[in-house]
Amino acid sequence: MKDTPPDGREKAEEEDVTVVDCDSDDEMEMQEKEKPKSDEKQLPRFSVTNILSPLNNLARVQQQLLKMTSSPLNEHSLAFGYRPGGGLPASYFVTKKLPISAYDGEKTNETSEGDIFDECPFHLPDPWHKSVLKYVDVKHGYKAACAINETSKPVTQLVNGSIKLLPGKENFTCTARCLTYGNDKSYTAGNWSDIEGQVFDCDFVETKCELGDSLNRFLHMQIAEQKLPTKSSKMERSIHPDVHIIVIDSVASTQIIRALPRTVNFLLHGMDAVEFPKLNKVGSNSRPNMFPLLLGKTTEAVERTVMNIEKIEADLDGTTVCRKYLDNFPYIPFEYYEAGYKVLDAQDYTASVLIWPNCRGMKKKTAHHYYRPFHIRTRQDKELLRNHGSGRCRESYNNMLDYHSIFLRSYDNFPKFSYVSLTELTHDNSAQLYEADYDLYEYLLRNRDALNSSFLFFLSDHGPRFGGETKASVNRNEQKNPFLYIVLPERLRGSPMHEQLKTNSKELLTHHDIHSTLQDILYFQPATNFTEMDYKDFNNSKRGSSLLRRFEAGIKRNCKTLPIPFQYCICQYATSAVTDEKLRQKLAIFAVEQLDLLLQSEGVSSSCENVKLKKILSINQYTSTSMFENQIFDVTFEVAPPARGKFQIPVRLKQGKLALAGATFLRLDRYNDMGDCMSKGVLRSYCTCKNRVH
């Protein structure tokens, strides 16, 4: 038996071979691998060679796992190699090979028998990998000592549209007004009026109460049901179940396991959720991942030249995305709105995903209820922000979940759809996720009955990009691998469709598949009472496949057959560290020059600091058995001041010539407002603006 390092990887006999990004630590550990301790218990594992071949000994591995732990493991956690108290070595994850679907069924330009990219080796990364342990908050949801400020408490309450003074506060004199949705960046404020005898028919009611020198201000929320006739009066909830999408920005599949243990436990065991550990992002940040989910369209090119397949250009370029309305595209919330669902939209970033940073989005109204008036108003007024935030030990997500909870209990006779995007929680700092565990768990527990008649999609757009955890070596993989849990309506749990969902959860998928699933729920499944599971081609695009159905038979799901840019692919192909310093310099300088040329080609280089190489962070070469004329390298570098930034890009070396093998330079560090002089979203992460205020 060969020596096995403590993290479960096999030591190569002839060269230093690792599984890309999954368990490699920082730059120095790429050069010097840990050796196993002689007295350490050696665990059964699979070789790198076997990883690249179909594995079909899942049952034996499950039996081994049961012997290794006294804690009970459910079937789903066994399938993905979880162990209470910590993740198993990567070598314990076995992917069951199943019939699968393709993006477009394209063939490579050359014969590639034995090509590593024909398979998708994937071992569940350890959520508690040693490189991330120092960032783990073991309190899991206990907030720092926080005393509620008495002056932040309201003296009023909103009851059935009427503002009432709380007991003991009857001496206050109050006025109130409605705040209603204007557009993504504005609201309409009604006239102030006395609260006596007044019914406020709006979702958000701002109050102002006075008693001597005391002034109390608050922003109440409700769901003011809209009674206008709609198609939904003809829709039966038993046939058209509620559908709710809750997105937490920037959270990885493994990250949520360590940060939200109570929430995940309740999802799996209290709501029979199905976990999808192989969701692969298809873009660098929120927009290029949420557009495929919400619109079924890409905003980044699918660069696949590394795999000898032609690049697929983005559906929507910068002009189409920002300067034109998107009403002609199948925007999922609007599709449900048009069908007759009552729709809620709640997003808490500076602008919603269709609008950011300065885009038009949808011209038509796409929801009956918008959270934007509450968000905008509290950001305009420091006192209101304090009263709904730090003054009462709350965060933005608490207010959003309260609003959503009210919505879940509204419209008893109508099907409901909601899209809730919690951005502020984790966008700028992944550490804040730990503090939300109790709140999210409590939200699900409190609303379980309301959600039992619903499809719930609980997911992220991509992994963490900012915060301490991004410094851990596992972050390179976590960035590409957002989390996804799907809860079926209670009546479908244990059904053949539920079993099919579990089967599909073991395969590689993208946000395109979620889009197709949402279309399937709305347009096709009601006709058969959610019993149809045959493969269906949605809109002849083959970009996504419904997760409620069997995937297309005979075609493997990997990064060659799905619309996944190579640089974001989570398949763990073998790589080896490049030690030839001359080659390292050549590759890094080329990558930096290409970044500079990109800024020049966009006509913005005069607004940006010059891009020069400061430091090579890492360079790895992909190991291949057939593409010997096409060497592929993963290049990570840092640019020199006054420019700022750490970037990653794949580079191809073929017949002595270098070329970029990715469409996007992946920014690995936080850039805040460094690129605010750029109007094009993607350039904000590339450009360090000149003459900016430091």
C-alpha cells in the first residue's frame, strides 16, 4: 500500500500530481507537499488513475463508512461522503454514473480518446479543510453581545392596515404615510395623515410619533393583498403549487455545511430537501449566473477551446444587457406573474440583479409586491436604518425574511411565487454567514407548514469572493461551486419524482438546469399532476434540463457537454505544479500582457493604472493523456501597484504559441470601488481607476 498523506490524497510515484485546487494549500504548499506520519491510521482510498474511471463500488464504501462512525448517516449523506464532525477524505466520494444530458452534443475538432475532459472526476471537498479552519466560527449563529436600544423600539403596530399605538404608549401623537414601489431605485411616498380611522392599503407604512421632546419613527410592513382580477382566479393551488426561490449571495456548497449546520440539518431532515453538491457556476459574479437561472441567457462567453471545442458567444453583450429592456426574454418571475401567480420580489443590494449597475432591466411590472421601497427608504435615513438594524440587533436579511414570512401566509386562494435574494449578508464578508444560522433555521421552522405545499429552491449564485475564508486554498474550488437544496411539496416527497430528483443530484449541473426546472413546474408538469419524468428538450436549446426528469440518455454530463466555461469547471482534473522558472515567467508575463491588451481594446486603458506583473502566485499544468500538442496551464498572478488585483486565467501553449484559454480574468481579491470609473460591469474588476480617492 502506498503512503497516503493525512488529507487522503495519493502520493504520485514519478511526479508531483494533485487534484486541481481541491486540497492544495497556498503557494508554498504547492511546491512542498505534506508527507504522512508513519503512525497515522491509513484509510482505504482510490488512486488518481481510478478517479478518472467510472467507479461502481458505492455500496462497499458505504459499508466502510458505517463502520467508521457511530453516528447515524442518512442515505443522502452517505452518497456524498459526509461524516459527523468533519468531512471525509476526498477519496471517499464516489460518483454514480447515470444517463445524462448534453448542452449541445458538439464533438471536439479532433479525436480525443483518453482525453481527461471526457470525464468529470469529482470528490466532495472537505468542508472543514485545514486551510479554512481558522476562519470557522464555532459559535454557529450566536451573535456578539447586543443590547437592544429602547429608542429604536416602535410605539406603534400595524394591524390589518391600521396603525395602533402599543399599550402604555397612548399619549403619543402619530402620523403615517404609505411608501409604494416606483422603480428599482425609487419609491413613491404618500401624504402624511393622522392614524385614527385610517386604513393604509400598502405594504410599507412609515410612522412618526411625538410625545414632548421624544420622537419615534418606524417603518412597518404587511402584504396588502391586491384584489384585481387576474388569471390566477382560474388556477387551482393543488395543481399549481407555490414556488419560492431564496438566494444567498456568494456561498459555496461546502461552505454552507460548515457555516449553517442547523439550517442544513433542518432542510435535510425536517423538510426532506435534496442536496445538489455539484452545481457549477457559469460566470464570474452574480449577473452571469443569475441571468441563466432567471432568463435562460448567458452574459459571458462559454470558452471551451481548452477542450478543443469552439467558444460559444454570450447571448447578451454589454449593450443588450444594459441599454435595452429585457421584456422579450423569458424572465421567470414575470412568466409566473403572467400565468396568474401572486409574485413577490425582494432584493437588498444597491440595485437588483437585472439593473446593476446602471441597466434598464424589465420595463413591465414583474411582481405584485416589491421589497425595494423598504430597502431604499432605510438606506436614505440613518435613524430608520438604525431602528431596523443595529438598534434592534437586526440585519437586512431579518427584515427580508419577515416580509417573506408575511407573504407566505397571504393569498390563501392563489398560487404564489417569490424571488428573495439576500445579498448584504455575505457579499462583502463570508464570515457573516455564521451569524445567520439560528435566524435561517428559525425562519424555516416557523414557516415549515406554509412551505410544505411549495417547491423551495435554496441556493447561491457562486461561492465566496470576499472575506477571510477566501484566503484559504479551498476557496479556488469553492468560488466555482455554489450550494443548492431543493424541497418538493410534501405530497411529492417519497414519490418517483422525488427519487428522480435524488438521482439527478449526483450529476453535474448549472443554473440553466434550474431555469428549465422552473419552466417545467409552470408549463408542463401540472398537466400530468407532476408524474411526467421522461427527458424533455426545453426550447430546443439543450442548455438546461429539468431536474424533475431523467436526463438525456447516452451523453455524459461534463464541462464539454454543459455550457460551462472551462475556467469555472469544478471537475477535478489532475494537475502538476510548474517548476521551470523560465516557463513560469513566460506564462505569467503573457497573462498580464493580455489583461493590459484587454483594457486597451475596450478603450479604457487611459482611465486605468498600468498593469504590470508583481508576483506569480501559482502556475499548474493540466495532466493529459492525449492532448500532448495542447498544453494547458492555470496561471494565477498579482499585478504591481499602483494597479491592484490578484487574477486567475487558463493559458494554452500549442506548437510554441501562447493563447488565453479562458474568456474572463477571474478576480480573486476584493476590489470595492477601485473600478467605479468603468461603466461596463466586467471591467470594474480589471481596472484600478486613476485619480480615485484613496
